[in-house]
Amino acid sequence: MAMIFVFEILYFGTFCATGFALFSLLKYEARNPFLSFFMGVFVFGLLGEIISLFIPLDERVLLICFAPALYGVIPMLRVLRRAAISNKLCLIYSLVFLCVWAALFAFTSSWKTWPAISYDTDLYHVQVVRWLNTYGTVPGIGNLHNRLANGSMWLVISAMLNHWPVQGRVAWCMNPMWMTALTAYFMYEIWSSECLMARIYALCSVFASVYANIIWGFPNLYHDFPSLSMLLITGNEMIYFLYRARNNDVKDGLILCTCVSLSFLIKSLSVVSVIIIPSLVVCSFFDRGKMSWSRLVLILSLPITAACILCVRNVIMSGYPLFPVSKFLVAVDWAMSSQSLLRYVIDVRAWARMPSSDYLEAFSKGIYFWFLPWMKHTLSGSFSILMLGPLCLGGVAWAFIWRRLSGFKDWGMFAWPVASIAYWFWFAPDPRFGLEFFWIFFALGMAFFARSYQDVVQQTIAKLSSMKMLVGLTFEITFCLLIFLGGSVLHHRKQSSFHMEWISTGVISPRQVKKATITRTGSMPFTIYTPENGDQCGDANLPCTPEVDEHLVMRKKGDLGAGFRLEE
């Protein structure tokens, strides 16, 4: 636990400083200082993706990527100094609770042994990290195992941090660090924001950290929650942009589009958001009479840069710039087969619809076959409350203010979560792929309700303002207790034999594997590892795959870093 806590705080500060470096370069003043953490993650991940095209993500790369953080230390200290001058007590109180949240999230994740429930992490997450640490971005890696072509920025960052004492333990640190930052961001909004809509939205959204701790509070490299929770933050920034615009709002638009692009770069679950949010930003500038080509280029500069780098990496790993979409195949010798790509998509979509042994039938037989089993499975677990609760409460809130919606801003904000939920249900309705869409629907509904009935809401807030610190402390303590209880529930539910490690942690263990020799006429034989049981390699030696394509060959004799191709 102690190691997780130390590195959680260390890397939290590093990402915040990196974000402040970006703000300093843009001459941008964020309303919420904790937004710097998420922008720091964007910069850090973008640098890692670029560097991985040329060299492995080893210790040298981590040191190189600390440079932006060093540049951002002084701007970060200036912000802290201003906060200390304006409200010293509030700053101390915030920093103390920041450490408390970090400690509680570290406690939840402090498993002594590697949990067997981290299925996808053992299936391919850890292998992706190991390939990045050893060889960087490898051409045709998807031919070895189609899941290895996953270009998630989350796994790139995990590989960058997977060094020194954290090596083999990065899965213990990533989610606690993210949940701490998410909590800090929304708590700051609750007690410091002057925008009623943003404050109510944050109050509804902050509990995402509680349920995330219950669902994801174990060592893993799953990146569904980081991707989707980034959209929760995007929703809050959208409220400011559309309803509390500043004079220099071009940079607000840039940061907003960068937020939604970060969500997509971590995991491509936010397809609808990538379309709707930039569209609302552009329409807003047209509405204010401020749109120009130069503004449009500036607003989309960082997202387009990141998208281009992602496409380049996708081409190198699979041959498809929009992987796993089987369009625009680039004519390279290491391109994956269309059958392998199709199997990747079918596995994801079919399993999301009907997670059972006959899941493949869900893809071919249509909604009448899989809907009832899906409903039964979804409503039988904790997801039922976490989905239906915000859906019902949000529906009631929207119903009350339905006739008060006017203009493209209001209708755009309503359409965003609704369209996201509809797309999620059509594409891959696994609750973990879309849970936060329901909470965005709920939080936005409550924010608009507060705007419509602001007199009543503001009177209630005014009554509490005289006891603000007492109410704040009570809320914070209650929130911390919920995190603690959520972690305890998780430990009891997931693994009755859970043992806590107070100082260090366990490490990700390799699965038992066996050697196989791939021999092709005219090609050099090479050794490959396959799991003895099941389809998970864990942290096994490279190259490891659960299934060997009989056409697989190395592109260059004795050099795994040169990648793989399929030979007829």
C-alpha cells in the first residue's frame, strides 16, 4: 500500500506539472487547476506514442518525458501560491483530503497477489506493455495476436511508467492515480465553482469515483473507466464553454476538444462524443460570430495531431489506420488479414451482447436472440443499480425541464448522452463500455434542472453557505467512508482470500507457457510461447500468443522488433 501511495502522489504531481507546462505554452488559465492532470496525461501519452515509433519505451524515455513536468513546476507553484494567499485554510483542507483519497484508493488496490479477475490484463494488456518496453511499436504485431494491435494511450503510459520499483506493478498504480485526480477535480468544482450548473453537475458526477472503486478497485490495466470518465470531465467543461464563455474562448475550445480526444485515445468508446462535442464547439463560435479558419485550425490542432499519430501507429501494428475498422488498408507486407480483423470485432461485439459460451451466435442471430439473456445478465449484478438509477433520475429531471430547452446548445447537450447510449447499445452493450454515459445523462439533467429552478436551488445553497466548511468536511468524510466501504465490499466479493500488502505489492505473474517452433519453407524457424491452459499469457516471455497462425513468419531473421507478417 505504501508503495502505491508514494508513486500515486509522485506521478499525480508529475502529470499536473506537465499539464501546467502545456497551459503555460498556450498562455491559458484553467478554471479548475486539477484539469492540468488530464492535460498532462495527454502530453505524456502523446510523447510516448511518438517515441515508441523509433525506440523502446525504456527508462531513458521516462526521464526524457519528465522534462515538460520540470518546465511546469514553476507555473504550478504560482497557482498554489495564489490559492494560499486567497484562502489558505481551504488549500490546506483540500491537500489533506487529496492525500486521504489517494491513501484510500491505494488501500483498495493493495492486493498482495495478482488477482485472477483481471482477465483482459492477462490476455493482452501486459503483453502490449512488455512489447512497448522491449521493442516499441512493432510492425505487424497484430498478426501474432489481434489484440496486441490495440493502440490505447493508456497502455503506452503504463509502459512508460513500468520501470524501477514500479516495474511489474504498474497495474496497481494506474487506476488509483486516475480516481484520485477525478475526485480532486469534481470536489474542487463542488466547493469553488461560481457556476450553479457546473456545481450541481460535479455533485452528481463525483460519485463516479465511488462506484469505480467498487468495480475497478483491484490491480488491472483496463481502460474503460479512464476513457469514459474523461467524458464526465468534458461535460463539465462544456457547461462552462456554452453557458459561461470567457472572452478568450478559443483556447477553451482547444482544451475542450483535447479532453474528448483524450477519451478516444485511451479507448475508442467515445465515437459519438468525438463528433458531437467539436460540432457544438464550432456551432457555438458561429453563433457568437467568432468563427474563422484560423480559429478552427487552432481548436482542432492538438486533437488532429494526436489522431494522425494514432493512425500511423495503427498502420504499423496492423496495416489499418482506423483499426479495428477494416477500411483504408495500407499496402504494407505486414498487414493483418481481414479475417483476423473481423474476428476481433465480432469477439468484442458478440461477447458484449451475450457473455456466455455461445456468444458468437449473438452476432449472427440478431437482437431477438440475445436481448433477453443480455437483460438478465445486466440486471443481475451491481451494474443494474448503477445504470438504471441514473437513467431513471436523469429521465425525471429532463422530463421536468423538457419544454424549457431552447437553442442548439440545450438540445445538443441533451442529444449527446442520448445518442451515446443509443450507439453503445447498438455496437457493444457491455455495461463497462458505456456506464458513464448514463451518469452524464443524469448529471446534465440535474444541472439543467438546477438552472430552470435556480431560485429554489440557490436559496438552499445560501442557507448552507454560512456553514460551508462544516458541510464540506461532513461531505468529504462521508465520501471517504463510501470509498473505504466500497473497497471493502470489493475485496469481500471478488476474492475471499484477499491479503493486503502494507509496504510493497505483488507483481504481475507470467502464466505457464510451452514452447512451439514455427517452421515455414523458405523462412527461418523461430520459437514462440503459448499458454498451457486457457488463452492468457500474463507477463510471459515474448513472443507469446494464445493461437498461432500457420502462415506467421518473422519479417527479419532473429529480430522480433522487425515484426511479423503472414505468408501464403
